[in-house]
Amino acid sequence: MQPNPILVIGATGKTGARVAAKLEAKGLPVRRGSRSSAIPFDWESPETWAPALRGVRAAYVTYFPDLAFPGAVEKLESLVETAKDAGVEHIVLLSGRGEHHARLGEEVVRNSGIDFTLVRAAWFAQNFSEGYLREPILAGVLPMPGGDIAEPIIDIEDIADVAVAVLTEAGHRGRLYEVTGPRLMTFAEMAEVLGQAVGRPIQHIPISFDDFHANVAAAGGDFVANVFTAIARETLDGRNAHTTDGVMQALGRPPRDFAEFATDAARAGTWPAAA
């Protein structure tokens, strides 16, 4: 008998698409939660939540674009109540490292009365290949605030592998996995590694948080820029300048190195203008 499906909220996003694909590759039934799905899910349309949750046994939950957005934690609280009413047995929440609002979201899930696993992630390597920093890399620059602050940047493939493991294996419920890459890197060091991968120099340009806001606003508007700049101001202060063993705890293997990510992304044609 086929088990009930796993709902992947944000199934068109960076982590959600990978989690859904990896679950399907295991032959497991997946309900892809997005606005364009056969059974749609839309954070802005609460009437879609109950139908999307109906009949699922577990849910992988991400909030786009970030739990720091105004109203996100309150929506998560309502979603969890809807999930509880629907009989969902297990919620896996992706949260952000060092973010106040992410911690509030974690507490909502932790206190929901539903079995849970929390995956608290470091900064995504794929921001350079699939996010707002791809265009600057194509232009040969990496403009970032934070000075010489170091981050243990993580490959999203590792996050997806952790999510799939906790959704499909015993022993992960009630756990918090704080996941990072294997080493600390400054943005200047990341630029050097990216340059080696694409075959030409990538210059790190230190900028102010105001300039960062202007860059994000040009791509995504002031509202998005306000939130992302607030997160950058909050987290690029050294609080995250340490690695953790969350990937090893969950998977029994170390996380992928940033250089491996950069090499694979370059070979896949991610930055063709810089190839």
C-alpha cells in the first residue's frame, strides 16, 4: 500500500525543488506545494493550506523569501494549527542561522504538539549561482557588506540531503540540526574560489549596508531590500563565525566544500559569460 504523501512547501524554491526531487527519486509520493501545483499552496492564500495538507503524513516547510518578513511567523503559527487539524504527523522546518525571527518560527513548530525536526542553515552557496549574486559574479565582482566577517557557507544539496533523511528515517524527530559548510570563509576568499572555478578573477568589493540595500532594491524592490538588509545587518556581525557538525550528525558524512560547489556549478554552465 502506497504511504500518504509528503508535502514540500516551496517546491519551486532552491531547497524545496531539491527535496521534492530527492524524495521522488526514492520512489516516495510527494505533493509539491506551490501556487502552480495541481493542489496549490500559497502563503498569501490561507484557503489553500488545508487542501494542500489534507492526507499528508509529513511536511517540509520553507517560507519564501524569509521568516524575517513581516507576518511570516504569524502565518507559520496558523499553518501549524491547520497541519495539526489535518493530522500531519511530522513537520520539518527550514530556518536561518542567527536570525531572531527564525528562532521565533522554530519555537512555533517546537511548541505545536506535532513531531518536528528543525534544520537551521547557514548562508547558501547557491546564492551565487541561482540567487541575487549570480549577475554580479557574471560581471566579475562580488559586492558584499560585512567586511572580513567569515561565514561557513553551505551547499544546498547538503540541506536537501538532511531534509530527506529526517523525513524518511527514524531517530530525527525532536532534533535540531544546525548545518554549515566545513570551513569559515570571508567573502574575499569566496570570490577567489569562484574566480578559480570560472577561470577569471572575481573581485570582492566591500560595500556598506546602505549600498547593499540599493543593490537588492534594484533587483527586487524596496520591501525585499529592507528585509534582506536587516538580516545582513543582524547576522554579518560575527555571530555565525563558527562551523557546526549538523550535517555529520544527520547524515554521517561531512558537508561539501565551497570549492566543490563552485567547480560543479561552473562545469554546469552556471556562469557562461565568465566561462
